[in-house]
Amino acid sequence: MKIVEVRHPLIQHKLGLMRRAGISTKEFRELASEVASLLTYEATKDLETVEQRIDGWAGPLTVHQIKGKKVTIVPILRAGLGMLPGVLDMIPAAKVSVVGLQRNEETLEPIAYYEKLTGRMDERIALIVDPMLATAGTLVATVDMLKAAGCKRIKGLFLVAAPQGLKRIEAAHPDVEIYTASIDERLNEHGYILPGLGDAGDKIFGTK
Ligand code: PRP
Ligand code: URA
């Protein structure tokens, strides 16, 4: 399975800022989006391009354009919305397929409550975005949904991932590619990532 911990200095710096206790909603939100842009750059490195003849300012020339149908970004409600602007900055023409899942705080199992996918999922690369990959229950359920809709190529972008969750997604869906700004140490007894970021949704939306 392809798991990439993107150790670019800009990503590491920004993630370090996000880990500070007492960070403001504004700063956390801005940084989540900035790191998402940088992860997108890394995760799209291998997209195929095709040559196209165009009329340039000085005459005809050949340029390279991304092949096939537009990418679809899949933000997982609610915290994934915090990464969406940064991904759209890099791929402004992407289609957005929103899914809503929330972990039950006791069982840690996800409950799906929303799904609105764009058309022709079988012809698109899906970029799932969610700040946290903890037990991976949410990610496995999201990939199940996307595959049921015909999706064949799926990548996931995360700010922080836990080793336990990475093992689970590898067992369930080894074909999915994971790009994360950090692989952290472990989960605590409540399923939170350590050292992690705390509750990413609350920090992005300013709740609690
Ligand atoms: C968080 C996070 C992931 C999920 C990760 O969302 O944004 O979606 O938990 O946990 P898992 O890997 O153990 O499934 P949460 O359920 O707190 O919902 P929210 O985004 O609405 O805050
Ligand atoms: N969801 C979060 O927001 N944070 C975690 O550490 C785990 C799940």
C-alpha cells in the first residue's frame, strides 16, 4: 500500500504551528487549508497528462493538460471542509462530492448521514480530504461508498494519521493511497490521536 508521510519543511512548520495549545480558530483554519494545498501538490504528482495543440501568442504549440475527467474532491463532513479551500486552490475545476460521517463517541464506529457524489465516479480520481485518520472507521466507510459508486482510483489526504488506522485501511482497502503530513504515535483510550491536534472539527468551526 502507498502511504506517504509528506515531510516537506513548509508542511512540518505549519503542522507544528497547528499543534500549539490555545491556537485560534482563524489560525487553525488558515493552516489546515494551507497544508491541504501542499498535500494536494504531492498527491497529484503522478496524474497523467496528454499533449494538446493550441494557438499560442506566437503561433501554434504543444502543451500538456491533465488527462481524463476532472478530479473529484471528497471532503468528509464536517472537519474535511476545513481542507477543501486549500485543495480547490490547487484544482479549481474539480467536482466536489460531499459525504457526511460522524464517529459515535463511545463505539468509535462511524455513522453515515449524507452522500452527494458527482457523476461518472468510475472515470474520476477521488481525493478524500479529512484532517484526522484515527481508527480509520470513517475512511473505510467512505472508501466503501466511493467504490460502490464505481470509483477505481482513490487517494486520501490527512493532516495527521495514527499507525492503528493505517493498518486498518491497509487491510480493508490496500489499493487506496494515503498522503499525510504526519504519522503520529498512537490513539488514546478515547480514540484521539496523540500527540495529534485534538478535535479538528471543533478547532476548524470554533465549537466547544
Ligand atoms: C473526526 C475526523 C474524522 C474521524 C476520524 O470526525 O474528522 O472524520 O473523526 O476518526 P476515525 O478514523 O476513528 O474514524 P468526527 O467524527 O469527530 O466528526 P466531525 O468532523 O463532524 O467533527
Ligand atoms: N477526530 C479528531 O478530531 N481528532 C482525533 O484525534 C481523532 C478523531
